Amino acid sequence: MAIAKKPKQGEETPKDEEEVETPEVKKEEVEKPKTYTQAELDALLKKAQKDADKKIADAEAKAKLSEDERMKKDLEDTKAQLRERDARDAVKEAASKAGVKNPDLFYKAVKTDLEFNEDGSIKNLKDVLESSKTEMPELYGEVEKPKPEGGADAGEGKNPPPTLTKEAIEKMSEKEIMDNMPAIDAFLASQ
């Protein structure tokens, strides 16, 4: 882009340069910079500070509201967890008294059927227990306790494991050797 020069008096403008027209500006049209008094500056500063304080207060209120909502949600979640724990404990206790073999399994099976009162107690626990006796009779009955093995009376007529000898091992079939491999390894290590 070529910059046009303004010709001096009596000079001609070269033809390859563009002519530039500069508008003549009157002195009255030039805007003078505005001057402020100290009182006006103080008022503007006070207004700007007030606007900034309002924005900060609004932001803090919004943040506090968000914090309050988060705390309210956490409180509701905690109450729900406590209600579920209390319901689980109540159902397991009632199921155990009613003769349910596995109260944990019973709770998992019926927890979606439970209805609650305003105070969090279970409305229909008796009904659920009664209907489960006909719908899930396999959950009821005597609890089978695991029988201990080994010891003085715990053998209950079981044959004790054979005492291993070299001859006994040689007489064993492959299946017997595989079934008794830990005992055979222990015997051979002791030799």
C-alpha cells in the first residue's frame, strides 16, 4: 500500500501516487477531554466499589446456596442409608425369630416388597414374613451347623486317614495316590 504524500506548494503530485484528501477540521469541532472534579471522581469510585461489592455478595450467596443444596443432599442420602440399615436389621431379627435359615438372604429377597411408615419403620413386615412361608418355604427350617472334623468325638465314625508306609504307597492305585498326594509328599519328605 503506497502512502501518499501531500505536495508542497508549487509541486505537482506524481501520477503513480494516490491523492489523499484530508478533511479540514475546525477547532470548535475537536472534542476537548472531559475534566472531572474530585467530588465527581469520588462518586464514580464509590459507585464502582458498590457495584463490585454487590457482585461479590451475589457470588457468595450463590456459592452458599450451592453448599446448602449439597449439604441437604448429603443429609438425605445419609438418612436413606440409615433407614435401609435399620430396615435390614429389623427384617433379619424378625426373620431369625420366625425360623428363617439365612436372614441375610431373606432380606435381599424381600427388600423390594417392604413398605415404610413416616418414621421409617416397616409397615408390612408381618405380611412379608407370612407370605414368604408359602412362597419361599426353602428359607425356613432348622439351620444346619457345619460338623467339625477331626478331634476326639468329631470323627463320627469316619475312618482316620491311613498311616503311610512305603509298602502302603506301593499298593495304592493312581487315584488313591492323587487323592493322598499331600500326605504322601509329607511322608516322603520325612524319610
